[in-house]
Amino acid sequence: MSEYKEQRKEKQNRYVISISDPDKRAVSIITEVNPMKIKGVAHRGYPVKLPENTLSSYKAACDMSYTHLELDVHLSKDGVPVLMHDYSVDRLTNGKGLIKEHTLDELKRLKVKGVETIPTLEETLQELKGRISILVELKQAGNIYPGLEENTLDLIRKTGTLDQVRIIGFDHFSIAKMRQLDKDVRIGMICSGSMPYVFPFMKEIDCDFLGVNLRFMTPQYSDMIEGRGIISAPWPVDTLADMEMIADKYPNALITTNELDRWAEFYRNHLVLHEKF
């Protein structure tokens, strides 16, 4: 459970979430009560304001009424799916070493940015159940995490969140394995470049989501994706220039952003982004 404490105050149809920690730091997130849904993927939660891939960060994205949340799954030494972007704990915690070298108990003793604990996939799915669509990115790479696909799917079934989740990843063998394990789970592929040759494979495994690094997105590629009924998902969309390009060229895309406030304001003010939502 997060050690951040939340206090909410309603005022003139808005509320302020004041989040404080033991070191007396605080951030205030101002959002509307029951605002419109913001079509977009909150990347690792709300990383500009809160520690990425933590429960407080995920819940803040929900409070901002984002339609989607992305999180990253690894396996602990004892086979428990845990959430962090990096393969090691060095950057975000007071620990050292690879995630796969630590048991869950050891990982839970670490502090993310000094105050939060590393969440498990199970406790996160339970916390977010019924609140937001979740893109679960498997951090599989070859076979670095034997059993990651099976253990992740088991937890999704156990928590009753199959309808809420899409499994995505850069390792497309891993994504194909997920399809072999379950014919109904929604899956998606992510790529750092353009892959105009990938569509027959996507059709074969019934995959209808393609995450593309924004640098490689072109109108031609977008037409190829959307013309096949595939969700176009460019990332990251963080600057105002990026957002203006999305509105101008790719208004149907499901974007991923770290700048939740900026995209939310931009989305509200650009009706072209709402037309097919």
C-alpha cells in the first residue's frame, strides 16, 4: 500500500488532491469532479507528478479520468509479477540489482523514490478493477522471465479483470504466446520503428493494437494500420507540437503520454479528437 496520504477538498466543481509523504513533500493535483473522459494512455501512471509505476501514480491517472493506463510487468525471483519499468531496481529505489534477483519480500522492503513500495500486479488489478482500461506491458525479452505470460494471465483471471486488460509488449513471440494461452485475451504489439510487413502476423494471432514510436508514424503508415481495423497507438506524445500533430494528422489515434495535464487540456479543447470516441 502506498505511503502517500491523500486529502480531497471540493470547491466550485473541482477538487484538489493533496498528496504528502513522510519527508513533508507534497504535490497538488487539480481536476474536475466527474470530468469528461480523456482518451489517452497514462504512461506508467502520472510520472510527471508522482513516482512512476506506483499505486498512487495509477490512482491519480484514474482521478484525472483517463481512459487507459499503461504499466510494466516483471517477475520476482520467486515468480511473482511485480511492476516497474526498468529491469533493475537501481534508478527508482534504494536497492541494487536486477528485479529477477530479488524475492517479493526483498522487493517489498525497498522504497520507490524514498516513500512508495513496489506494487504487485495482483494488488494493482484489485485496486483498479472497474476503474480504467489497463495496458499490461510484459517486459519479457527472449526468455529472461520463464513463466511471465502464464503467471500474468493467471492473475488477470483470478482478479476478474480480463475485460479490462490488454496485454502488450515489444517481444512479439511473447505476445503470440499469450494468444496461444488464451483465445479471448486482448493483445497488442509495440515497436520502436515502422513495420509495414507485420500485418499478416497480427491477423494470424488476432492482434488489433499496434504501438508505434511517434518518430516513425506517417500518414501512410497510419492509413495502413487503421485501414485494417487496428488501433493506432503512437508514443510518447508529450510536447504541444506532438499534440498538435496528432490533432492534425492522427485524430483517431490512442496516444500515450507522460504529460497528463497537458494532454487533458489539449484534448478538451480539440473536438476533432472526440469524433470517433
